[in-house]
Amino acid sequence: MQEDYPSREEERGLIKKFEEQLKQKTYNFFDITEYETIIQYYIDHLQFGKGLKACKLAIDQFPFSQEISLLMSQCYIGKENYQEALRVIDEAQNLHPNDVELNTVKGTIYSFLGEYKKAVELLLGTLDYAEDKSEVYYNVGLTYQTNSKFEEAIGHYKKAIELNLNHENALYELAYCLDVTGKLEDSVDYYKQFIDQDPYSTYAWYNLGIVLNKLERYEEAIKAYDYALVIDDTFSSAWFNMGNSYMNIDKYDEALEAYKNTLTNEGPSAETYCCIGTSYEKLEQYELAMKYYRKSTKLDQFYEDAWYGIGCCLSEQDKYYEAIHFFNKALKLDPENANYWLAIADAEQHVGNIVSSFEAYQEAAMLEPNNEMIWLDWSLIHYEQGEHIKAIELIDRALEELPEHSDLMYRMVVYQISAGRYKEAFAYLENALILDFENHEVLFDFFPKIETQKALYKIIDQHRNKI
């Protein structure tokens, strides 16, 4: 996540110079490191077509460059043109037959092609001449993991860690695989043994923190990160993950401090700026939140969470027209994010664009049919417009997806009563009370009249007596 302002300015200059060359069909000389910077920029921004154009120009000038070959293969992988990626690696291997990095990329390509056994065989074959054997085992683990062979992945991640206790990526991926296989709780002792081996290992404490965080034992995770930071208070990843744990327990001031320490020790990044913005947003300091969200977008215009964050801050200040603009920027970058659609639906409803609001709710529901808030909010608009039957139809669809959710059941009671369908309403009420008796209080928000409340209380008391 580290950034360097001078190098970023240099990068922007190179990209501008290169794109002007493409546009004007002129020729500029770039040395090999400049080409590497240009191509890596396009890879990072998923612009693989432009990356390939740069690769082809670079390879004409530097035909024996292994680094350019590796970058070209990454561009082909990004475009899912795996055969061309293999061709590039094969040609590079004619010059560098025993290069571990080339074989690693080749293994990755085989893995994408579904030939994971071939990939594993190729990677393990590099053990005889690899300088860092832990990295080989790590890549084998990734290959198995990519193909959902989690048990095999676990075994190879453990081999990587045995050789390098501080292999951060192997420790992290191991935690993921243990989580997927339901073995994470049992693995806490496994991670603690690293601390027994070396109590002053920052990575041992740090990775214990990651495991505890995954187990939602956030207070314990914070303590583990704290121990890592006692040993090394410049360990930015520990500060960052501590911030995440604090966010999970709604301690936003502490999270903010942790993220700012990440910034101090690591330098600016879009992710850290965005997290600082989120902390300020949770603290309802919206101007400061937007300031950091904007810093995030300046570093990375494709960081959709920051655009979304600006929209959320504007919505909280009832500036819905402006909010829609930023929600749409986020949505353009991630059109399958149900939260973005939900935010747009709410903002469109507030400015009176009901049709657009319903369209956004429809998209959100298609993406996340198990999100009860989508159905509750969507149906509420129909209810408030007096369209009780349409509200009922939506909750009926929701209950097909989520039959055990009492909030949906109680909302159905509200809509059925409002539509004059008392028999149906009382049937749903009976089921709702069985699901979650205490949640019946939500009904009274919709029925302020004493007469209606008394009738409901009578039915609820009858059910209470049956318990």
C-alpha cells in the first residue's frame, strides 16, 4: 500500500507521454525501467490492452528482457488469453531455462487452464534450484487453493511457514483456508506455537491477530496486534488491521488513531485514506470524512469505496442530488455491488424519482436476494404511497428467500392489516411471534392508534399464555 509522491508524479508523466505517442503515432524513447513502470501501471489499473501495446514496443527494443516477458504474460493472463501467455513464457525460457519466476508464472497459467496437477508438478520441480523454497511451497498452496483443494493448500502453506516463520502471505492464506474448512477455531493453538518459538516475532503476533479477527474475537485480536506493535511500532500492517478490528466493535476514535498511524508509518494510500474517511463518517464528522475520501480518489480514481463514501456523507447531510452523482461513479466501477444500488435507490426516492428508485431496488434485490433490508425499504415506499397490495407482493417474494426472518413476517402483518386482510394478518402474526416473540414491538411504530394497539396486544397476550 505504500506510495511515493515523486515516483507517482514521474509515473503520471510517463503515462501521459506514452499515451500521446499512441494518439499521435509518434516515437519517443523509453528506457527499460520506464517501460516496466508504464506496463505495471496498466496492469494495476486492469488496462491490459494498453499494457500489451507497451509490451510489444518494449520487446522490440529489448528482446531479451525477462522482466518485459513476465509483464507481457501478465497482460495476456489479464485478458484471459492463456495460450499467448504460455507462448511468451516458453520463448523467455529458451533464454532462461531454469528461472524460478518464469516457472512460477507458467504454473499460474496452467492453474487458470484447470491443469492444476501440471502446475503443481512444474512448481515443485523448481525446488532443486530455488533460492527461497518457502516461496515455492507458498505458490503450490495458492495453486491448490485456486482449485478449491483446501486441505492440500493447508499442507503446503504450513511447509512454507516451517521454512519462513515470517512469510506473511502464507500465514494469511493459511488462515483463509482453515476458515473455509471450518478448522480456524482449532488452529489458534497452531498460531500460538509460533509465539512460543519466538515471543518477539512481530509476524507471529500479527498473524494470531488475523486469525482472532476472522473468528470475530476482536478484543483479543486487538491485543495481539498491540503486542506486535510493542515489538515494532512501525509495523504498518498491524496498525491497519488493528484499525479494522476497532471498526468491528464500533470504537471509531481508536480505529481512526490506528489508521493514522498506518499513514504515518507507511505513507499515503487510497485504502488508508478511505478507511480514515470511513472513521470520520462513523463519527459524523462528514466534512473531514469527505476530505479523506477525496484524497483517496486522487491517489486512485478507480477506488470505488471512496466515491461511495462521499455519496454516503452527502446523503447524511440531505444532499441527495449530489450524492446520486457519486453513487453512480462508484456503481460504474462496480455495477454488481448491491450496497451501491441500495444507496442510489434511497437517494432517488428522497428526490422524488420513484421510478428510478424502484429500478435500483430491483437491481439490488437481484444481486442480493438474501438482504432483508432491500425488501423492507423497497416495500415501504409502496406502503407509504398507499399501494398495500404491491408492498405485500414484495414481502411475499422476500419470504420465499428468507422464510425465517421475523422482521419480514412482522412487516407482512403491517401491510396485511393496512390492506384490510385481517385473517391473513393474524396468521402471519402467529408465525412471527413463534419466530421471535420479543420483536413484536416493531408493530407499534406503524400503528400509533390506541384501539389498534389494544387489539394487537390481545392477540399477543393470547400467544404469550401459550408459551
